[in-house]
Amino acid sequence: MNYQKIYEQIIERAKNEKRKKYNGIYYESHHIIPKCLGGEGSTKQWRTHSNIILLTAREHFLCHWLLHNIYPDNEKLAMSFWTMCSFKNNKQKRYIPSSKIIEYTKIKMSETKKNKIGYWKGKKLYEKTKEKISKSKKGIKIHSEENKRKLGERSKGNTDRLGKKHTQNSKNKMSESNKKRYILNPQIKISQREKMKNKQQKKVKCPYCDKEGGNTMGRWHFENCKYKNNV
């Protein structure tokens, strides 16, 4: 099958009709020569640019399929065809292909990814970069020699804090202040305990199941009661 000839026929027919948007018919802008093959222009320039043509949703889909068949090794055209099959937008009335075509595009995309071994995001990676990415995926942090030296010095005495060393006297003072901060006076403990004893919770009663309780009743009763619908 001559895919190039079919593609040219669709483009030529669209040119002869002198199509315009917002005329009661839904059209989509299309690059006649794809951008990845050197084509120019923006889809917004459908009125003025010679490389932009208006196609129906079905024609647009067919053109991307034909381009994929004309240039089967072009990854960007394969991705464009895949997008035409999978992309959904409320503002566009995209052509919905059959399940067989969607399956075909998935297989082609899978084959494209397999052929891209040693590539990441379309760029060829050096062996060092691959090794770094591999280690980062495994949770291994890579440090420079300077970082390793600094970490080693800090771990020896474990006395550095924000780049400063503390004397033994300073350490003792910090230790005492921490003890005072977290250890309560026995008298304060007793007074807090007495306050809690004297503080009585107001009991409430659920109107749906007649259960009585304190402050936590609102979680499982009243409007949240499981017997509410039975009343």
C-alpha cells in the first residue's frame, strides 16, 4: 500500500475545500510536514501558514497513522500516533479508534521502548550516568570525596554541632537543662492529678440508642449513630 500517496490525497482534498474553523464543522489543525521532520508553523496559524492544514477528527487520526507507517523508525511520530489513540480532552472531539487499533498502538509503543535500551527521556546516557541512576534507584547515596572526608571527621568524635565543638562544661550544662525540662516537680504532678480527678465530664445521652457517655460520644452517636435510621 502506498501510504505516502494516500497521505498526499487527504492533504490535497483539504486544501481544495479551503476550510475554516468556527463554521459549524469541527476541524483540527495539522502540520503537513511534521515538526520532527523539519516542518514549521504553529497550529494557531491555520489561516496564514502554508504548512498548517485543517482536517476533520477522522482525517487527522488517519494522517498520523499514515505518517507512522511512512516513517516506522521515527519515535516522535510513533508517540504522536499513540497520543491520537489515547489522549482525551473535553475541548476536542477526538476520533475514537477501534479496540484493534488501540491494541496495535500499544504493541508498537512497547516495541519502541524495548529498542530504546541505553536511552532515557530520548537522550543517550554514558555508562557513568547509568551507574549513578542505578544506584539512586537502589537507595544508594553517592557522595563526593570531599563530602566523605567531612562526614568521616564528624563521625569520629560526634561532638560537632553546626560546625562548632562543645567543651565538657557546656555538655554538662545542656544535660542538666534537658533534665529540668522533661522531669516535672512531684508537687506539680500531684496538683495536675487532683485537677483531673475533680474535673468531671458532663454526661450526655444519645437520642437514638439511649447510651450515655462523655466527650467522645459525638464520634459514634447522635448524628453518627448506627441506629439513627431505625428510629
